[in-house]
Amino acid sequence: MRPIAIAGLVNGVFGDPALYIDFRFEKRALLFDLGDVGGLAPRQLLRLTDVFVTHAHMDHFAGFDRLLRVCLGRGPLLRLYGPPGFIAQVEHKLSAYTWNKVDRYPGDFTLLAHEVAPDWRLQAARFRSHARFQREPQEGRSCADGVLLDERAFRVRATFLDHGIPCLAFAFEEKTHVNVWKNRLAEMGLRVGPWLAGVRSAVMEELPDDTPMLARWRDGEGTHERRVALGELKARALELVKGERLCYVTDIAHHEENAAHVARFAADADLLYIETVFLAQDGEHAARKLHLTAEQAGRMARAARAKTVVPFHFSPRYMGREDELRAELERARGGIPADIDRDQLPAAAGARACLPRTQEKPVNKPVTDTLPQVGAPDPERKNSPIIDESEYDEHEASPDLEIEEGVCYFNDEAFEIGQTVRSGSELLQCSERGVWVRKGEKRPLE
Ligand SMILES: [Zn+2]
Ligand SMILES: [Zn+2]
């Protein structure tokens, strides 16, 4: 299963930290750290819904002004999260400007700033353009589990690390995907239907196995109802696919407590972005600056058993010597496991996700051009059935098709419900029932 989002460093390894996390199935993005964001097009900045700031050193927060300027009068709501003192820092940034006309702008652009207190209380304050960005305190909540954002498909978790000041580290955690095997469901005497949405939620919420689920479906003979235990469904008809976990750790001093904490927080991360600021030969300087050397970062990544590691936040003093930093980190880490394809490393994916503005596609490009081109179905590979729109009926799944619900395959690649792809000039959309539905040859321009 491919991850739901693609991450990329906005400014490469030497520039200000900013990791852009772009969702593959919706017009939405998250940002970890708000350094210089001049490399992101307005269109990319407007996709941001949530921005997480590790700490307010300039290289991590100086992009605030550009983001604000682009969103003003356009974006509806932007949530910001940061360490202790963050709400006041946002307020001070805003109060550095004169806002006598902003209340007449059409949209009421709103910033919702959150700050994580050391006791894990999440304080919040609202700043609305129509209220001239005056601070409006909001009710706080506890986030003892470190979860700052909890949504249907993912959550963002934070932890505190020491950088001379409290500094946050973040994890983007995809939740488990639930696939339903329709043929196995049939063996249990059950049929697909909207009731499976409740089953998926129950699995996500980790309800106990003896939780009764009401299976309800319609066919030619009318409506059927049956109770079945969640555990039985899980054992016989569901496939749980573990989501991926991306961790982002930067600006930390090297000491035992931090090292142990990173090992726990980033344990078994699929992807670990970790600061790699200095070479070990400049270790004393690194200690004075409360940063890590490549060797220290490598040892932390090794202790965490992170599968893929992306070093970043290189000191500009090593310009042209970045291979030395990477090599030192890899040595300390014990090398790249052989099963990882180097071409698929996130640095490459990131380059695609965060092209410089000049290389971006124009915003008004036809939608069809941005849809993935999957080519022709290869009979040797896994493909979900392709049917005409007229054949598709939500309530009458053809019993002879052995398909998974909730996902469509095209040449072994899984796609989520609602995703449209181009197969040649034909448009195919993944339906609820796990079949591709033909949507014609062309789609009108937007
Ligand atoms: Zn920094
Ligand atoms: Zn810093």
C-alpha cells in the first residue's frame, strides 16, 4: 500500500528546515517547520491546513510572514502548533503590522495558534483578520498522549526534546488501512454494504473483538440483517494494512536523555528525518551549538531501528562536502539495508513533491493532466475489474467477482476509493466496491 502523502524538504539539506507533506488523494498539505518557504508556490502554501513548528529559532519560523501574506484574503483557516511561548510569538509577529483595512477583506482568514505546555496542555488562541488579528483565547485541552491532530486517516504526534530550550519533534502516523475481502465475506454468508463503514471505524478505534456489528444489506429478496462479532470479521474477512510512520527530529543537543528519547519516539519509523548538522571532527562546536554530529544522528537512527533515514539541516560550512556527512551518518547507522531501493529514497520523492516555483505546473492546467497515467492493464499483475458506469450499482455487487472492497488495484498498485486515473486516454475511477468504473475519455476542463 502506498502512503497517503509524499514528504519533501522545501530547501534541500542546507537550507532552512521545512518539510512539506503533500496528500496524494486530496488538495491538502502539512508543514513541519516554517523556515524559508519562498520555494513553495502560493498554490502549495494555500494547500496547507496545519503547520507544526519545532521551536521559534529564526531558521524554523522566518517563513511565517510569506505564508501569512499568501493566505491573507484567500485561505479560510490555518492551524499552527508550537512549543511553550508560541502563541505570544505568533501574536507578536501579527502585531508588527498595521491592520486597519484587513477587516474589509472578503474572507475572514483565521489563524488558530496552539502551544504545547510542558504539562501537555494544549492552549489555543484565535486570530481573525476580521477582528484585526486581535488575540481571542480558545478553550485548551489535554494532549497527554502527545497527539496534536487526530483525523480519520492519520494523526500527528509530538514530543519534547532538549535544545537548550524545549523543542518539539513530530511524527506523522498513517492509521491502519482496512481492506475487506468480499469473497471471504460471502463465505460467512454476508454481503457488502454501507455497514462496512462502521466496521472500518470500529477497527480504527480498536474496539474489543466481542463488539457486535450489525451487518445489513439489500438484495433482490429484500433487506437482510445479521449480527456478527468484530473479532470474527477481523479473523475471516478483513485485512489490516499497517500505516507508515514518518518522524521529524531536529535541533537537539546530544546527551543521553535526548538520545534515549529519540530512540523511543522514532522507534521503527518507516522514515526518519534527522538533523545532521556537523561532522564528528567538529564535535565540540556541535556541543556548544546544541546540535548533533552526523555520527550522533546515525547512532540515534540505529537505536530507533528507523528503516529509511534522511539527514538534513547540514551546516553551510560543509557546502560541497555533503557526502562526508551522509557517509558518517551511514557508518554510525550500520549502512543502508540491502532491501531499500536507493532511487526510491525520499530525497528523490521530495524533489518531485517540492519543485521550485518556476518548474511548477500552472495552476489552471486541466485536471486530467494531473491524474496519474497508469498505462494499460498487464494481465500478469493484479488488477481490479473494470466496468462501465451503466453496469455499476452500489447495492448489487456481482457475486462472481472476487474483489477487495475499499481499494482498487492497477498493475499491482493500490488506489483509494474516489481516485481517478488515466489508462491511456480512458478515465477510470475507483469505486466503493473495489472496481474501476469507466468515466469516459475526457473530463471537462475546470
Ligand atoms: Zn535550526
Ligand atoms: Zn534551533
